[in-house]
Amino acid sequence: MMFESWFASPDVYARRVLQVFDPPRAVLVNMAVSLPGPIGEEIATRSPPNLAVRAAGLRLETWMPGRQIAWARTSTGRFWAVVAVEAWSSNALSRLTMHLWTTPEAIVLDTPATRTERRMHEITTAPWNRPPRFSRQ
């Protein structure tokens, strides 16, 4: 557990500072807002990544499914969403779980209505269910 050393007093203020979701709730995470730098774009370098890096590298999309673990509030009143996002390599042979502290603006509840509203039907947790993104140039 992530918050076992946080003292949760039984008073009314404890829930206003830390709200843990058990079980975690399904959310969509805007990775372009949550992480610095460009997401899903090739960076300008002298030499582009070789085929091995492109195949085995971590694949980050603009919107990715995740699980919200908690809301945490700072002493200045700012809320932070604590989320876990599963990320896969481009070839789907490797994966890892990223634990992020991100702003409330970077997450939305993952519901069919949200996916329809934001035209995000293609988001799935299994990368091999996605169409390939290779283009011939």
C-alpha cells in the first residue's frame, strides 16, 4: 500500500486531505498533460531511433487507460490525482506500471459515455488490439 505511513486521524478533515479508492477506479489519463515533453511524436535528433529501439521502446499515447488510486490534497489546497497506468513496449512483449501524480485536469472517468464524447473508442489496455501505426514514406 502506498499510504500506510500517512496518519489518518478519525476527524472530519482526514477525508478532505486523502481519499483512497478501494478498489481503484477506472480513468483515462491525458499523458500529454501528465508528462513533460512530446507524447507520441518523434523528437528531432541527428539520428532517429533504430528499429530495435522503435520496436522495444515504451509506447505512450496521448490518452491511456489507468486506475485512480487516490486524491491527495496539499497544504495549499491543490488536489493531485494518484494514478497507475500500464504501459507496453511497441512490440507488446514488455510492460510496466507507471505511478503518476497528476493534476485533476489530466484525468476523466473511463465510461462508455466519456469514450464516445471524446471519440476514444480505440483505447484498449492490450496494445495488440490496436491497428498498427506504421506508415510507408
